[in-house]
Amino acid sequence: MSHEANALTTDYTLNSNDVATFDAIIIGAGFSGLYQLHTLRDQLNLSAVVFDVAGDVGGTWYWNRYPGARCDSESYYYCYSFSKELQDEWRWTELYPQHDEIRRYLSHVADRFDLRRDIRLNTRVESAIFEEDTDTWLVSTNEGKSYRARFLISAVGVLSSANVPNIAGLDKFAGEWYHTGNWPHHPVDFSGKSVGIIGTGSTGIQAAPVVADQAKHLTVFQRTANYSVPARNRPLSSDDQQWIQDNYDEIRLKARTSTNGHPFDVNQESALEVSDEARQQRYEDAWTKGGLRFRASYRDLLQDKSANDTASEFIREKIRQVVKDPVTAEKLVPKDHPFASKRPPIDTNYFETFNRENVSLIDVKATPIVEITETGIKTTDAEYPLDVIIFATGFDAMTGSLLKIDIRGVGGRTLKETWAQGPRNYLGIQVPHFPNLFTVMGPGSPSVLTNNPVAIEQHVEWIRNCIRDMNDRRLSRIEPDPAAADEWVEEVNRAANKTLLPMASSSWYLGANVPGKPRAFMPYAGGMAYYANLSREIAENDYRGFVTR
Ligand code: N01
């Protein structure tokens, strides 16, 4: 911390009759916001309130209820670790939890820690203005009310702003259409219907087999073929439950000290230093076991293109073996990016789905979508009659939800203008000239490259400790030194460029999926454990790179 003169000793409880005042305002009631409220209110004894536009807690899981929606991290470590009691009392039923089970878990957390009394649902934060004379944020909501707080914490989520592509004619479509990230709460019945799904990312790959089971016909509109590894989901048996409980300490430790927040051992061999037979066997074993662990088969799969080629080729061969029609198989084989340079999906019977009589695949890179008509989707080649269109077209990731709020820092500058060329911040957690604003899982932090609860707990606890230290030192304001932020942006780019991640040119990691969004590699690829240690060391060294007063 470089200290400016005149540390404030003011009483922060500014009393204006029509502005409720808190120590902290938290935006978002998902994994991040719930835990942040618990840390500030119950551990630091501060006053805090959470706003969320949703009708219940749950964050991304409140919105993503599409058919097949389940987590790609294993249930028993896609959850909080901060409370042993919570961990001991909750039992997950499946290896990969379905969306409703995760909602039940988060609802249980909200009840168990009595969080709901400080959560305002159905409330959208519209603006947040930093007022320099008091070093506080003035926050306005869609109800026309204003609130004031010393600290503003964005817990808005990284994949929460649905991206519906601007395809001509959608307004004329006479059927039903849905975006997976904004799925209705009532059941959607596909039986007897012709359904089209646009998008073959993790979401489309989860949804297609489930929709195909019900629909009269499913047409998958694929722009970029994708790699996917079988999830091998299964119910957790009582033996599994016992193993989890017996090994929880080790599982949590491994997750926290890993690169991606997953409790895997990454094989420390290079894919290039073993025999072809040994490599083939390892990939076969990983394929049989299933899940994101496939990525941990060799240490250099994401660093060395030749090493990656071996894994990419293995999956391509699997696709050719599974999909019976060779023309369809070849369309499904990804050729333009290395395996895992985009977030790797895992699936249940995705490629097998294309062997069904009622499923067809349209390559919309070869024959692009021209428009949506009253009755279906028209490509340069043909028109496909549809009753339902599902957009599995992803998100304005990492910055979308935050930039929808009119956030103004010192001198009235907006966050939108400040990030016009891409996100610029320090450690992904604070932005120069936006004092006392913290961004949980912000761009520039490991966030989406991790098993999220690990990254969330690390950020939430860092923010709690920072606020505690500020209170102990009677400081009123913290923000990054602009030079520290510049260096951090360079470090984010340096870390990305040591990997193959930037090779996927259409990836949402780069903002490339949203027209007009600046191209900048957003998550920090230097590794979760390294990042957590660095963040701790910076805090211990008097918040090096931050300016306080
Ligand atoms: O979104 P995506 P997603 N015309 O952006 C295509 C997480 N997640 O919702 O690749 C035609 O990955 C687009 O094509 P292209 C996970 O982190 C987690 O699937 O841009 N197609 C792509 O195929 C994941 O990575 C879980 O050429 C268009 C697809 O739509 C992230 O969410 C489950 C198009 C979008 O893929 C996002 O995944 C699901 C257009 N105009 C997701 N616009 C769990 O762990 C876009 N596309 C539970």
C-alpha cells in the first residue's frame, strides 16, 4: 500500500433520510455474492446488502435451466469449502450435479447462514457512482431507490450476460425461441416438434442429446466443430460418499494448490517423451474415465502444439469411430483449433446423438445462416422449418454483466469508457480510478480457467481481508496504482501467450464471440495456486501496487 496523507477517521454512517447506508453493497446472489455477504456480515460484523435481479439466489444456476444443464466439475468439489459443517451435512447425489441440485445447495447455504434477510431479489442495480467527497458509492436500482456504501463488490458472475446473435428476422419467427442462459422456469415440451439448436459449445453439447430424445426432429446448426470428452456421469454410491468424506481434506488441499482448482494430479510427463503405445493407452484410460481430467493426461498439452496434436488427434479419431455416417463425422471433427484452447466441453452421448434418425447436422460455416424466417432458419443452401429455436450461443463473458451497469469512478469516468480497449485492472480485482470497487472473478484473474468455487473463495476471502485491514488502519480508500495495473495486463498477456489458449481465434476467452467487443485475452492463465500465492504476498507486503488513504 502506498499511503497518501490524511487517513480518514470519519464516521462512515452518512445519514441522509432517503439513502440507506451500508458498509458494503454486493451485486449478485450466486456462489460469490452469498459467500461475500457471509464473510462481511458474519465474520467482520459489517452491514452489507446483496442485490440480484433474479427471483431467487443461485446466480448462473438460477438462469441456466436448459435441458441437460449440469456442472462440468465434479459435485463434491464444485461447492464451498469454507464451512466444515456445511461440507459434512451436504450429500451430492451425482458425480456431475444437475442444475436443480446446485440450486438446492445454494438455497440451503442461504438458509443455513441466514443470508436471505440481507438479500434483495428482483432488484437490478442500474448505476453506481463514486462520490469523492465521502469516498462512498451511491448505488441506484430499478425500483428508483438509492443506497450508499463504502465498498462496492461486483459478484455478477462471468457467464451471466446471454448473447443472442443479431440474426435478421428473429422478430418474425412464429415459433418459440429460447436462449439457454435465460431458460424459462416452466417445462418446455419438445415432443412432436422440429427443434433447431444454434451453437456447439459446452451448452449446446449438453443440450442436444436431451432435446433429441424428445423432439420429432433436431437440427444442430454448427459453426465451429468442437472437441468433447465423455463425462461418464453416474449416481454417487454410499461407498463414493464415504470416500469423499474420508478424503475431503486432501481433495480440498489438492484443488487449492493446483493450476485449475481441480483436485487432479496432472501427469508430469511430456506427451512427446513416451512411446506411441503408452500415450495411446493413457488417452484410452482417460477417455474411459471421462471428464475434464482428460486434459491432465500430460503436462504439456496446453503448452506445446506438437504435444497437443496427439490429444487432438486421439479425440478426432474417437469422433470418427462413434459417428457412423462418415460425412457427418468429418463435419464434427474439429480442425481449426487445438484441443482445450477453447473451454473443453464434456458430454453424455453427444457424438452418438448424430447416429439417430431424427437428428441432422448443418455446417453453418460452409453454408451460413442468412436469416430467420417466420417458419424456420434459412441458410445460403436451404430453409429448415422449425417449431422451436434454441440459442446455445454463449455469453458476453467476464465483462458483459458488469458493463451493463453504469459505473462511474473518480472524475465521473465510466467503466465502459475505461475498458473500451479491453479490461485493464490489477490482479483482476480492482480498477484504477474506481476506488473501493472489487470484482470477484474479474477479468485478469484465473476465474473461468478454474473450478469456479476455488477461485471464488480465494477472491472473496482476499476482499474480506483487505476490507478488514482497511478498517483496522482506519483507511477510507483503496485502488490500484495505474502502473501496477498496466504491468498486470502485460502479465495476463504474457501468461496467455505461454499457452495455446490464444490459438482459438473465435473463443469467448478473447471476447471474439461478441461482435464489436475488444479482442483481449481476459482470464489469467498463470495458474490458480500461483495467483493465490501472489495475491497473498502482495497483501502481506502492504498491498504492493495499491494506493490507499
Ligand atoms: O457458449 P460458447 P456456451 N451463428 O460461447 C456458436 C460454461 N458452461 O454457452 O465457436 C452460429 O462456448 C459458437 O460458434 P463459434 C463453460 O465455461 C459451463 O456453450 O463462435 N453459431 C459456439 O459453438 C463454457 O465454455 C457448463 O464459431 C453461433 C456456440 O454458439 C461457457 O459456459 C455448461 C453464433 C457458443 O459457445 C460458454 O458455453 C455449459 C452465430 N451467430 C457452459 N454465435 C457447466 O459446467 C455463437 N455461435 C455446467
